Amino acid sequence: MPLASFTLDYLSCEETFSRAVLVSAFENGAEQRRARHEQNLLGFTLESTNLTKTQMQAYRAFYEARGGMEETFTFTSPFDDTAYTVRFNGNLQTSYAAGVYSVKFAFVRVI
């Protein structure tokens, strides 16, 4: 079964990029560091504001259809135009103020 693709519009995207490192501390104060794995950790935080109720419900439907953080899907990064396999990393946050809706959510690349 092919993965679903995230195709909803968003206002802003933030990328987090890091490396998982194991640090072993010794009694004499020295440290030994090594990579936990070869892949860098990559995540995205997206936010959309000034949404209609219908648009906000489309985000909720996509989140619910993936089972929240359970199922993976593809997301094309605006930073390098690469399609990554990701999953939600936490809750979908929705808000309503002055007659418009906003959503905020995070993805993490699946290694």
C-alpha cells in the first residue's frame, strides 16, 4: 500500500537538523563521543494561520487518518525539495481567534 502524501498548504515551515551522539563520561572528567547511527535526525514544524473551518478540518482529517503518530507518510521539504518518509511527532494543535483558525504540528523523519 503506497504512503499518503502531505499536500496541504502551510504558511511557515521550520526545519530541525541534528546528530544523535552517545556521550560516555569517565571518572577523571574525560568524555568519549560517538555517533549513535549514520543518519542525521531531521524534523519539521509547520504552521498555518488564517484558515477557514473547512481548511482546519482538512488538517484534522489528515492527522486522524494517519492515526496521529502511528502511520508514516511522505512530506516534501521546502528546503531541499526531497520527499521524506515522516510521521507526526506530537499533537496537532488547533486554535480559533477573531473568526479564523490556525494549526501547528511537527513531523520527524523515519529512519
